[in-house]
Amino acid sequence: MKADAELVDAALAGSVEAFGELVGRYQAGLFRFLLTRCATRADAEDALQDTFLAAFRYLASYRRRWQFSTWLYRIAIRNAARLRIRPAEPLEDLPDERADVLAECIRDADAGNLWLEARRHLSPEAQAALWLRYAEDLPVREVARALGRTQAWTKVTLLRARRRLAAELAEETTGCGVLSG
């Protein structure tokens, strides 16, 4: 498998296949992330499409000191913000299509209802930090870069978000302390 940097170089040299491989590599993860940030599946699909269009258009501005995925998530966050995200709704109040999509997202993340709880109880930035760190496995440095924050802010936000989720889950179920620490 080619490294992202090689694919970027090839895409900059005009290889549509190389850019297509980058899209294939990151499409599913970006879409899951956007589902957690957008009000509807259609909004997430629009933000995803806009993200890859912007990435293609501005590929020459990508700086190699950051991971390519960080750059993409940064673009995705901006695109989702432009859609004027509505507040999170409880899963049971969602239209069937959205409930199915969120349920699928939760199953894909293999984390029970953790992401739904994050959506209910955390700010969009804290939820995004958790998602990027734990669902997408980005290092703290890259999460901070994607969110446009410092590493210190990111570490504190992750700690507080884990503690808040642990407390919320402990209220709903007994003996839940998995997320603390």
C-alpha cells in the first residue's frame, strides 16, 4: 500500500487514480465523523463531497508536516460548520432514516451507545476531539491541529469529555467506570 505522501505527489502530478485511492482510504471514516456533526445524512453527504472537492482543489496547499488525514478532517470540520448544525436530537426522536444511520455508525465504531451518549452530553468540539482521537486513532497533536486548538486544550478537553461520559453512563447503568482516567 502506498503512503499518503506518495499518493499526494502522484495526484499533484495529475493521477486521478491516486486521488481516488486517497478518497477511498478516507471516505468511510470522514462520513462517520460528519454524521456525528451534521443534522442529517444529506448534510453529511454534502459536507463529505465538499471536503473532497476542496481537498482536490487545494491539494498543493497540503503541508507534509501534518498527517494527510488531519488536513482532511480540518476541511470536513469547516464544511460541517457551514451547514449550520442543529442541536443533537435523542435517537428515539429521530426520523427512522437518521436513527438507522446513527445506529449503523455506532455499530461500525464497535462501541455500543458511546457515540450517541457523546452526542447527547458533550459540546460539538469535545465530541469531535473524542471521535478523532479514539474512533479515528489520530494522535493528540493531530487532533489539536484538526480542531485548530492547542495540544494542552485538546488533552484537557479529552480528559473532561471522558470524565463527563463516564459520569453520564454511570447514572444510566451501574458500575460504569471504563472511560475515567
